[in-house]
Amino acid sequence: MMNWLDSHCHINDEAFRDDLDQVLDRMVENDVKKAMIISSYIEDFESGLNISHPEIEFKRSLGIYPGDVNDVDEALFERYASLYEDDRCQAIGEIGLDYHWDKDNKERQKEIFERQLKIAERLGKPVIIHSRDAIQDTYDLMKKYKNEGVMHCYSDSAEMAVEFVKLGYYISISGTVTWKNAKEPLRVIRSVPLERLLIETDCPYLTPSPNRGKRNEPSYVVYTGRKICEELGLNEEDFRKQLNENYHRLFRL
Ligand code: NI
């Protein structure tokens, strides 16, 4: 049996401080055997290096989150940039633009995003993109560079998803596809080729049904995976195999 995987989780978040061991055990019980741990802060990246389980393959990513750009000076930027060269940092992200929470610093967000895209291109490392209420600006900057990567927690239109696929990106679907009001996510999964799809929890956020309202965790990624199988009429084992191929291709494992 091929395993499930979580292409984007924050299990180094303080939400997991008290029961991480049980969270990891539940991953194994639910056959979630691979996960990409995303860090927005250097201290989290470093503490994330200590997370391990004999039956789970963890990979790690670091990036300056768009909501934090006002707090990043040159010295701090350089510390991130030197960690991007570290072999233990398999991807750069999440990076991108977020105009939902912050509209007053668009130029600074774009500058920090673009500089990170450039570094990723030079290093040949995949990028993990966060974009909220900023899809056109995100696309315009991404188009300038020859990166590969993933649109994490993709929440825009099916039409734009197709454009990102043309740029060479993957589309990662979160638990929102399981929610009752999900309409566009269902159009997205029908528009994107299977060899470009990924799934994720983004835990502790965006908990899929039927656990909505609780803290999210990597083992819940199976709800998202099964929902996609049901909607697309896919055999679960075939879909798991496809997800593993996509994950390995994207993150060069
Ligand atoms: Ni995230």
C-alpha cells in the first residue's frame, strides 16, 4: 500500500507542543508517512530539525512569510538566505503576497518575495507559494523567474490554477475542499492534471470535515485525499501513488 502524505504542515507550531508524539503516532496509524514541515521563523526551522519518527519521512522548508516583511531587516534577510543554501532546507517557502491582512506594504512584500524567488532560482530549489487576495501580482512576479514550486492552499479560480500549471507549478489542495460550501476547489481539482495535484493540511489551520472546529493535524489529510478520490472517481491506491510521484518530482527526493 502506498502511503498518504502531507505536503504542507506546521507541526513545529506551538499548537503541537504538548502532544506531538501522539500526533505523529496518529499519522502512522492513518498511513500518512511523509510530510513537509514549513517554517516561517529560523528558530522554528531549527527546532523542526529535531522532529523525527522512525516510520515517517520528514522534509523541511523555510521562508519569509509575507505577513512578516515589516519585521525583516537586511541582517535577518541574510540569515534566511544563508539557510536557504543548507541541504536540510529542501524548499523555500512559504513565500508570496498577502493583501488580505496587509495592504499598506505591498511594495515591500513584492520586494521580499522577488528576492526570495531569485535566490530559489539560483539555487535550483522549489518554492512554496502563499497568495491571498493578491493572485495577479503573485503571478506576474512568478512569471519573471524560472522556478518550480507549489501553490500552497490554493484558493483562487480554476482558470488561474491552469495558468500556474503552465508556469510549471503544482496546485496543493487543503481541507477546504471537504467543506460544505466548497465550489471553486471542486472546479480546481477537475481543471488541474492529476500529475500536478498535491494535498496538504496547513495544520493547525483549515481543518477538514468532519473535524472542522478542532485543531488540524497531518493525519486528517486523508479526509482531503478521500474527498478528491470520491469527486474524481479515482481509485484510492492509484491516487496515493500519483501523489507520491508528484511530491518526489517537485521536491527532488
Ligand atoms: Ni502554511
